[in-house]
Amino acid sequence: MSISDSSNVSPLGRRKRSSPFLLIAAALLIFAAVVGAGFLLSRPATLRIAVGPAGSDDQKLIQALAQTFINEGSPVRLNLISTAGSVESLGLLAAGETDLAVGRADEEIPKGAGSVAILRKNVVVMWAPSGAPHKGAKKEGKSKIKEMSDLDGHRVGVIGRTAINVTLLRVILSESGVNPDKVSISRFSISQINEMVRDPTIDAFMTVGPLDSKITAEAITTTARLRGEPTFIPIDVSEAIAHKHPLYEAEEIPGSSFTASPARPDDKVDTVGVNHLIVAPKSLHDSTVGAFTRALFNVRPTLARELPIASKIEKPDTDKDAAIPAHAGAAAYIDGTERTFLDKYSDYFWGAILLLSVLGSVAAWLRHYIKRDERTITSLHRDKLLAAIAQVRKSDSIEELDDLQADADKFLREMLESYDSGAIEEGDLSAYSLVLEQFHHAVADRRATIGANAAGVSRLRGEKTAAG
């Protein structure tokens, strides 16, 4: 390739030819990153949830919820951990062996855990038997226990082995003005309802569960059958209990809640309620809890058609002063303050862009500073090339022109290397190219002049030879 041809192939041209490929590669890289991020973000989150005991309404509800999540294509999946009850479930949550747990609000909730949803409201139901009628008697006897103060010195049978029911009864007795130590309390399992009701030493009964609890209804009808029509005992101090003990709430049992004919109870009864919750630890990310809460309430109508108890699922209290405040992720969904991905990380994005800009400026300055010697050399080369133009015009030797051309080629090589390394800018290269072009013209003109002079001398010599 001639010198003239080589000077036309600038590194800028080479960069321009390669830049589309670089752009395509960068675009493919960005596309792959976006697709990868989208894939990761779209993958369902799998959460472990502890619930028990086996076969309970709680476990049936969570199993149905897990299946509904799958059927509805929800962004959350549930992995059930079966436990002996809510005490064990909450223990697993405290130990970090589960992500969610189902338990009662008055149990030992792990510190910092927040409520995600209220599965149901449990109410205290207390009643006393009126006494089975004697043989030949036309009417049943009347219960001697009609209010909480009448329990002093008597024995109460509590359905459910959990100790928190006993704790709750002692709170109710204390707030009602009855010394809890003067009331005998016995616990019975669900399978011992008949045994409890038949025991003549038990003067009153207590259950804690939802209003439509089959267990409570069975215990009440069994009492009516074996020991006479039950008398429901109101908890008149329910408001005071709720005020002093925020984990409990004042509730009412509507008439005919357990049976309609006869109406049991025959009128509304004041009582105390306590929530049954899904709770999550503070360590579980807000966005994960928010996704679960959103999925739960999105599928609740569908779930309720399959399992009516799902209609009782409610949103937790988002007030920060609540006894068990909602988890931050659940509260954000409920209050409509959820932040999108861009909302959460836009500050980081802008910060990263600003940082990259600063780093780019610093890198450019450092490169400019480091390459200062190369820029000095290229300036010298340009000045030398300018001086060589004047030298070319005075030259009478082809050999000298060849030497100057070789020097120019060397300078060009060094200029291109400096441009490729970033030591000089495109403007510097353009200025050098202009000088180089003038140099080429000067060399070409001088070669033509020297050639013409040489041809003239040869002609004169030929003429002299012919004349002689």
C-alpha cells in the first residue's frame, strides 16, 4: 500500500466500522440483563408457614390458600409446616425456622413480629347448666350461676388444653372482681366434651373460638341434653378488659348464634374477643410480606367460595400503637403506600449515574494527565512535519525526499498510536492530517520538479553528444 493510501485509513474510520458491533454487543448485554432480572423478579416467592394442629380449621384454611395461590398463578407459594398448635408455630417463628406462623394474639408473639392478616376473631363463651329435671318434674331447674361474680368458690371447665385459655379466664375473673384463686379451673380436650359436661362438680363451662365454632355449638347442645338448658354468662367488664389489656377486644355474641330453635343465646351477650393471626418477623423483607398480603386478599373471594371460613379474613390494624401492629410490608399494601421498584431504588440509580459521571470525568482527567508526554511528542512531530515541508521544497535529491517521507511515515504511525490510546483527540489528528496532506503535495511537486530537471539535463547531454 502506498503512503498516500495508508494515510487515508484513519483510526477514526476503523472505530466507526467497529462501533456498530460494539453497540449491538452492548444492546445484547443490556437485553440479557433485563431479561435475567425480569425472570428473577417474576419467579414466585416461596414462604414457609407454620400452622397446626393437623386437621384443624386453621390448617385446612392454609392448605386451601396454598392451593388457590397455585391455581390463580399468584406470585407467592406456601410451604406448610405442620405443628402441634400455635405455641409450637410461634416458637418456630422465633427460632427463624419458618417465615410465617398462625397463632393467637394473646400468645407469646416473637419480639418485633407483626401481623399480616386476621384469620378470624375468637370470642369467649361462658355458660352454666340449669340442672337436669328430676324424675316427674315438669320444669328444668334454674342455674345458680348467672353472672361472673357467682363463680366465686365454683369450678369451671375449659375446653382446650392450651394454657392461654386459663390465663384469659383469670384475667376476666380478676377484672370482674372475683379472686381467680378461689375458682377451680380444669382443662379438657375436644374429645372430652361429654366427660366434662357429665361431671357434676363442674358448675360452668368456657370455650374460646369463632362464633360459628362447631366445638362450641356441640358443647352447648350436649350441656342442654345432659344437664339442662344453658345460661349464658355475660362478661360485663369487656370494655374495661380491652382498655387494660390491648390484646383483647370487647365483643358481642348475637342472639341465636349457636342454635336458632331454641335460641341460644336468646339475646346478645357481652364478651371478650381475641384475634387469630398470621404473623411475620420483622426480618422478612417488606416487599415479600407485601406480595403475600396482596396475594392473600386478591384470592380471598375465590377461597371463600370453596371454604366459607375464609370470608372472615380481615386486614390487620396498621396503627403503630396497636397491640400487635401490622408488619411494615402488610401496612404498606393496606394503606396504599407500597413503593414500586423504581420508587425504592431510583435514588440509587441516580446516585450511580452521578458517581459514574464523576468517575468518568476523573478517569478522563487522569488519562489526559498521564498521556501529556505523548501529546508533547505529537506536537513536536507536527512542527517537524511543517518544517520538513520547507525542507522538501529546497531539496534536490530523491534520496533526501525518501528519507523525509520515511520520517513522515514514522510520525504518522506514532500519531495513530497516540490517537488509539486516547492521548490526542480527533481534532489533533485532523490538524496533523492537514499538515501531512500539505507535506505529500510538497513531496509530489518536488519529485516532479527534480524529475523534470533530470530529464532536461539528459536531453542537453544528448544534444551535445549528437553535435560532436
